[in-house]
Amino acid sequence: MSSFPDAPPVLRREALRDALLATVSLLKNHRAAEIDASFIEDYVALNWLEWNGGGLRLTITGSNVCKQLTVRPV
């Protein structure tokens, strides 16, 4: 995944939102090493992901964002 560390906060949040479903897919397939480290930091700061026993997992908030993304009209 590409990272946008210098993007304004609103654009950065949208980039994170757009990449969340792909990130969750990587986590489910045990490929977390492929997730950009700056994305992980921001997801944790947004409370979309959390560290649990040395691994990452989706939070309730993150799950709700994913649900919003799957029903969002294109």
C-alpha cells in the first residue's frame, strides 16, 4: 500500500478509509507485514485497529467503518 504521510488530515483519513478493507483482508490472510507501518499507526490512533497479544485486530469502531464502506454507494 502506498502511504500519504504529508496529506492534510481530512485527505489522510479518506486514504485510510479507502484502504481499510484491503488492510483487513491482509490481516485475515495473516499478511500484516504487507501493511504500511504509517497506516498501522494511524489506524491505531483512530481506534480502527488495536494491538492484541503482539498482533493487530479490528476494533468495534473499525468494524463499523468497514460496514459503512460495504454499504456506501459508489
